[in-house]
Amino acid sequence: MTQFITGEFQKFRAATSFHFGPLGMMIQEDTPIEFDGTTVNIGGGVHNCPKMSLAIKAGWIVPATDITSSYTPQAAGVQIHQAQSQGETRTPVNHPPMIVQD
């Protein structure tokens, strides 16, 4: 993971469009971002937001020099179980495969 020193901003870009909840803003793909580990410079605004490092870890934000990377969505690994009226025994629900049309 990227190492940060407070006050030494590193340049990044958004690899995909996403809503960043801690700032309550939609960040568009290829938006330039500067981050020093605690402070974010984005869209002309300066925000105290150390959680931006989570967007880097998720691959939503990449170094500005990386012009080839794009974000590939990852499965969350959520499992759905059939409802049981009693007890803690649950069995997985069988789902038909998802069909994606282009």
C-alpha cells in the first residue's frame, strides 16, 4: 500500500466513477485527486478525510501516472439464506445464474 507523509501530497486519479460517502460527493472517472494520508484536495476543495485511503485500497483511485488501470467490480460475497421461523440452522438459497446483456 502507498505510504503517506502528512503535508506531502501525492497525485491520484479516479479509476471509476463512485459515490464517496465520507465526503458526500460523487467522484467522476479520471477526476484528479491529491492526498497526503489525511487531507484530500479534490474539485477545488480541501477536506480532512483519512478514509480516502480505503478508496485507494479498493482500487477506485490509482496513481495519476497510471493511465491504463480501470476498476473491475468485485463480488461482495454476500450470501442469502432461506428464512427459518425457529433455530439458527439455515440453508443457502439456490439462485439461477445471472444473465447480463450488453
